[in-house]
Amino acid sequence: MVSNNFEAVYAEVRELSLSDFLDSELNVKGKPLSGTVRYSECPWCGLATNNASNRLAVLVGDRMCHCHRCKEGGDVVKPAMKLWGTGNWETALRLADKSKNTSNNVSKQLRSVDLRKDIGGFTFPRLRQILVELGTKEAFQG
């Protein structure tokens, strides 16, 4: 029987690699630097204009992140909530692959998009931000 109790789900989520999650969800790949993994894109404040700024750091242990620009951070649940536009519990269920509602999972629907290209004059992070602000269900309807 699949357990969806709070302790079991969060124990499973706490074991996930934050850098693996960010590599799959962000427009950029992480770069190892001084014992951390750094990203030029942040789920909260977006992509650095020069793409050289390593603003988001995944800290030692691969469990927590911190943005040096906007000061946001947290475990894997916080950036997933921001990227997917979901609440805490639904995000944890999706990360643990236990959610029954995946109809508006932004990450799965946008993985087929070429993340390195501009889309209609928008960079992918800005387009994703617009879709999350609109609500993914409405954004993917004709």
C-alpha cells in the first residue's frame, strides 16, 4: 500500500538530490564551484542577464539552496513550489511521485520545449514565469 502520510512523504522528499531536480527544471545546468553547485538561474528571481553570474547555490549536502541576489532559498520543496505553482503538500506528493493530480505539472509539459531558445521573443524562464502566474491549467488551454 502506498503511504501518503506526512512523515513518510517528507522523509522520501528529503532524500532527493536538489541539484538533480534543478538540472531537470531550470534553463541552465549547475556548475560545481568550491564545494557547491552554482546556477545562473534562480526559481525566484530568474536568469542572470549575463549568464555568467552564479547566483543560486546548492549548498554542501545537496539538500538546501540559497540565491545570493534575492536571498530566497530552501530545500527541494521551496523551488519546486515556485516553479510548479503548487502548494507545499501537493509539491511534496509530486516530488515523491505520489500525486494523483498531475494535470498542471509544468515541468512535464514543458520538457519538450527547447529550453535554450527564445520563444516568441521571451526567454524560457520569463515564459515559464508568465505561465505560472496565469495558472498552468489556463495557460495550456488553446
